[in-house]
Amino acid sequence: MSYYFNKIVNLSFEDAITRVTEKLKEQGFGVLTEIDVKETMKKKLDVDIPKYKILGACNPPSAYKAIQAENKIGLMLPCNVIIQEHEDGQIEVSAVDPMASMQAVKNESLGNIANDVREKLQKVINNL
């Protein structure tokens, strides 16, 4: 099982971020955090990498259910989505597969929640 879903998009890096954020919202997610990895690597290590941004997405109803089922599940939240520019200029969007990450937690009640979130994230990627 892969731990992510991905798609190459025919958008600029900035447009991809906007479009992903819109598609996340359509599926009930909000973006809690944005990490500019390119900027951080330049600042901390003085290295240049292609554009790479991590969006920390949260679907509050699902997060609430997950926390009720497993109070330490916050260690695996929010659901990360990355937008990255490849050396050839292509823009790729990837989202974590929550089913893969939840396999590490031995709590059967999380399965339905993770599957629901998985379906929503797949729709985000598929609809870009």
C-alpha cells in the first residue's frame, strides 16, 4: 500500500496551492498550517531546492471523531498535502493516505474514520 496519492497538474506552483486549498475546502477541510520547505532550507541550511510547500489540512468533524476514538491520534494530525515543483518544472500535488498512517495504531474504530478521510483526500487530488 502506498502512503500517498498524487497527481501532476498543469498549473503554476502558486495556482496549484490556490486550487488545492479550494478543493480541500469543498471536501470540508481547512488549512491549519503552511510550511514553505524551500524557504526553510535556504534560511537554515543555505541550500536551494525546488519549490516545496506542505499544507496541514484538517477536517474538523473527522478529527473530532478520531480524537474521541484515540486520544493520542493528534500525533498523526493534520493530514499533510504537498505541492512540489520538480526539476523539469512539473508541479506535483500529493496527499497522505490516512489508511496507511492509521495502520500503525491498533484501534479498529479508526478504520471507518480514516477511510472517510481517505475518500475525501482522493477526491481533492482527482478533481485538480
